[in-house]
Amino acid sequence: MKTVGITGPAGSGKSALWKAISGLKPVGDVATVAVPDPRLTKLSELHKSKSTVYAQVEVVDVHANARTAAAANAKLRNMDALLIVVPGFGGQNGAGALDAMKDELLLADMGPFENRLAKAKRDPSAKAELPVLDAALEHLNNGEFLSTRTWEKEELAVFSALAPVTMKPMIVVNNVDEDGLDATLDAPGFTVIAVPALLEAEVAGLGPEESKELLGAYGVEEPVMGRVIQEVYRSLDLITFFTTGEDESRAWELKRGATAPEAAGAIHTDIQRGFIRAEVVSYEELVAAGSWDKAKAAAKIRVEGKDYLFQEGDCTNFRFNV
């Protein structure tokens, strides 16, 4: 399960966005939400599955219970991706707020890197870290996020203990009102989505059909959760694969380029350890066939080995022996 942190300047609507995504009242700071996927709903219907289990994402309102900036920064370091909320409502332009947030995030990384560099200079065994830390600090001091440069594997190993915030995928949420859905925000290097967070928060507790109808009246075709997840998956380079049958239909997240045994490990380490083969069919072919059994009868299901790289929408059944 991936964890997404919501951050932004005061008054930008962070809590409203958290509520819009989670469907909950803003009490506490963590919500586990199901990733909407109509493909999984279809697979469950096809197989009359007893249960349907969607992939999940943990969404954190980073500042809700953080009493200090240091506490908030510590939370940010534990996130897989960040949503940066900037105010675009009431005629505001969020460009200035975004620039201020960029400065805050740069400063959040400078401190730990400066401290680590000072310690490394006193530690003969850390001599190899010095050029890496110097290069990182130079990049940060030039106002550039660490993610804007390609780093070698050995350099990233030096970074790992510091968990730099500016290495994380970031999506800018331009928090607009109902009249600003077509507003643009100049944010080079960032993916930007315009969201009427307050409006979506107000309908978050309604049923999916009712909320869709109300949002549609304002020209919002897809709720914020779906759009955020699409961008989070894209930024983290994730794909979705499925297991489906009478007992359960389930969606699983996976890093793009993962092999069949790695996909098996997403379900359980025992399946990865005892992997024999994967039976695979694309979502489109499975739906066209009408069920797993019908796809097998039509010879649509392939048998793949350890070198197979899983693709978006693959439906699978693993054979293993432990």
C-alpha cells in the first residue's frame, strides 16, 4: 500500500482535499481509501465473486496533528508521494504559494544534508560520501529539487538514510472554486490538476451515483480520488494486475517492469518463493471471453515463466509449490 501525503500553505484547503479524497470528516490525519477501478467491478460481476477487494492507498493530512514544522517534515519523509495544495479559489493565483512551498521543501532537505556532511567530514569511514553530499547540497542551494537530476545507484544509497523530500513524486493540486475548473497554473516540472476541494468535500459522504450527478452539474466529470490515483500511479510508475474467481476478485499494485515472481510476491512471499508459472490473460480478452473458464477453453490464457514482465491489466493465476 502506497502512502500519499497532503501538504501546502495555511489556508490552501488541505483538510478539505483530505476529506474530499477520504470521504471522512477531518478527524485524525490518516485515511485508507479504496482505489476506484471499474475493471475490477466488471471482473467481480463476471465471476459472481463473493468478495471484491480494491487496491488501497493511505492518504495523510500531514499537518493535521503536526505541532511543528520539523514534525511535519518528518511525516513528509515517510510518504511515497506528495500532493501540494495551493489556493486558486477566490481569484487567487497559486503560483506564489507554490514558490513558497518549493522553498520550504528545499530547506527541509538542506538541514539534514548539511548535518550529514558535517558528520561525514569527521568520520574517515564516510569519506566516499563527501562528493555526493556536496553535489546534493549544491543542487539544493541552486533551488533545484534532487529529483530533477539523475543520480547513480551508489549516490542514491547515500541519500536513503536521509529520505529527502525533494526526491519524492509530487502532484500540485490547484484548489479552485466552481468557476475556476478551467484555470491554469504555471508550474514547470510539476503535474497540476485543478480540484474544487470544498465542493468535492461536501459531496464526499454521498453515494457514488448521487455525488457523480452533483459534481457533473458543475462540470466535474471524475471525482478527485480517481484523478489523484491516476497521477500517483503514473508518478510512482505503478501498474495494476488482477486475480479473479468465484471466491474473490482483487486488484494488486505493482512496479512497472516487475517479473512474474515479483508479481506473485505482491500477493504473498510464499507464492514468490515457490513460483512455478503464471497463467495470464489481458483484462480485455478475459472480458470478451466472458469468464476465466471460457477464456481457458478458448485458449486465451497464456502460460508465462519467471522472465515474463507483467503488463497493465493482466489477470493471473499463479502456480506455486512451497
